[in-house]
Amino acid sequence: MWNISELLIAFLISCGTALLVTPLIIKLSFKFNIVDKPDNNRKMHKGPKPSMGGLGIFIGTAAGFWYLQPASPEMNAIILGAFIMLITGIIDDMFEIRAAYKLCGQIAAAVVVVSSGLIIDKVTLPFTGTVFLNEYVGIALTIFWILAASNAINLIDGLDGLAAGVSIIALISILIMAVTDFRFIVVALCVILIGSSLGFLFFNFHPSKIFMGDTGALFLGYSIAVVSMLGLFKNVAFFSFIIPIIVIAIPVFDTLLAIIRRMMNHQGIAKPDNKHIHYQLMKRGYSHRASVLIIYGFSVFFGIMAVIFNSATLLSSLAVLACIVIGFQLFSEIAGITIHNRQPILRGIRQLTKLRKPNRMK
């Protein structure tokens, strides 16, 4: 049964807790020198910046969770996985561990979730209907999804407020779909995650006072992966397996580009660089804040597409997919990452704008 007042109180508890504890985390980060130092190649900030702000998101989420206490057979495993992911992020923020060690922590968290029985066991396809997956295929797909979502949010965490804002937009999209599908557990988790992320974003939006670090990025990516498995993978919409990917389309797109780019350059896929889409936007002349807001805008667009896709018929699903493709093309043109810098959509918009301008009297 829905209890709007309890959900609202949980949201306020999560948001308020994050607002209260984040300044304390800032002080402790400086005291123990847990800071992100700038470099000339990739990082934009000028001075040392506290880098474990994700702990504030986690504490805020925990406070809201303690109030709501949402129940699920897999909840103990989900909580344990979240702790493992959080600790992995904290260790990386403190000591900058090797990518292989960080991946081991992520895999451990994913395995804990899988051991509880929470796996992607089916997908829905047009014409074919629901296809039930082999157990081992489902386990492998589940682990891959948790790792993919966690690292996608981590990779896009390059500008002030970017990862937190994109995660909030994704969680709001999932929340809307969970409400329409009557999945209370997903609604509860989304509400407290949104509240804690908003509380943290107050200190993280440009110019930021603190970074979420791997502590926050891995935790949020893990959380998005888990709530999508509790809700989006269990619906009966056409192309159901695509819906969670659409929700975090921008981080997934950026991750795929990074993998392709690094493979073509014969680099390790975990090697950091300054060619992510947010950096490309700034190279195109957009300000720090404008670059973040552009990505917010497209994240909202893809979130809306996911919500529509969730309840669409086959024909309307194909129309939504066409809109998504156009959205990717437009975003790529704005970011300047198209092949040979082709801009058919932007060029068409400019031509239409010129045609609509009234002729001026000479």
C-alpha cells in the first residue's frame, strides 16, 4: 500500500542527513588529506578537493532506509553488496588502488547480489515474447550489468555535479515507471537515493566544495543497477532489456566510446583520459556549468523516452527507438564526436532558423 507521507518523510530524512553530514565529511577529508589533487592533463579543478563525498550520499540513503525499512527477500544481500561497493570506493579514494583490485571489489558486490537469487532471468522481445534465460547466462548478465552501470556512472564523474545529477534523473525515471508498475520496493529505494543525492548535490554543483569520488560513483551506479533489476527487468514491455540502458543512456554511451577509443589507441580500457563527452563539450567552447546542463537536458530526454518505452506497444516502441537514435545523433553533433564532424541535424536547424528570420529592410 502506498503511503505518500512516509515516502515524503523518508525523502526529507535522506536529503537532510546528506546536507548535514557532507560538511563534516569535507572537514574530515581535509584533516586526513583524502583529497583529489589537480593535474594538467585531465582534471579541471585548481586546488585539492575533498574526494569522498559519496559517503554523505550513503549515510543519507542509510538514514532514509532505516526509516522506511523496505522489505525484500534479497535485501540483506543488496545491503551487503552496497557495503562492499562503498568500501571499494573508499579504499580507491584514499589510496588510488589499481583498476584490477577495484574490479575485484565490484565483482564481489555483484556476486553477493547474485547469490541471493536476484538475477536477470528473462527478457521480453517483439514477436518472440518473454524469453527465459539459462541460469548461467542470467548470472553472467547480472554481474555484467552491475559492473557496467557502476563503471558508467564512475566514468562520467568528471565535472561538478555531473554524476550526481545524471543519477538523480535516472532514478526519477525509474521511480515514475515503478509507480506505474506498482513496485513499492523500487519506489522506496528510489525516493531515498534521490533525496540523499540531492542533499549532496547542494555541495557538489559547480563550483563544488567536494567530489563524490569513487565512493559515491560506484555506490550510485550499483544502486541504479539493483533497482533496475528489481523493477525494469521484471516488466512485460517490448524490448524490456533495453529500458534500463535507456535510463542511463549518456553514461553508457560515454563508456562505449571510451572503450572503443582506448582499444583503437592500443591503451588499456581502464586508463583514464580527457576525451570523455563532458570534456569534449568544454573543448567546443561550452562553460563548465553549460556542459553539465547540456548533459542533464539529454539525460532528461532519454529518461522520458524510457518512461514512454516502458508502456509502449510494438509500433510506438519502434517510434521511440527512432527518437532515441535521433537524440544520440544530435548529442554527438553538439559534443563534436561525429565521424568527420558531420552535423546534418544542426545544419538543418540552422537552415530552418535562417528561413524563418524576417527579411530586414535595407
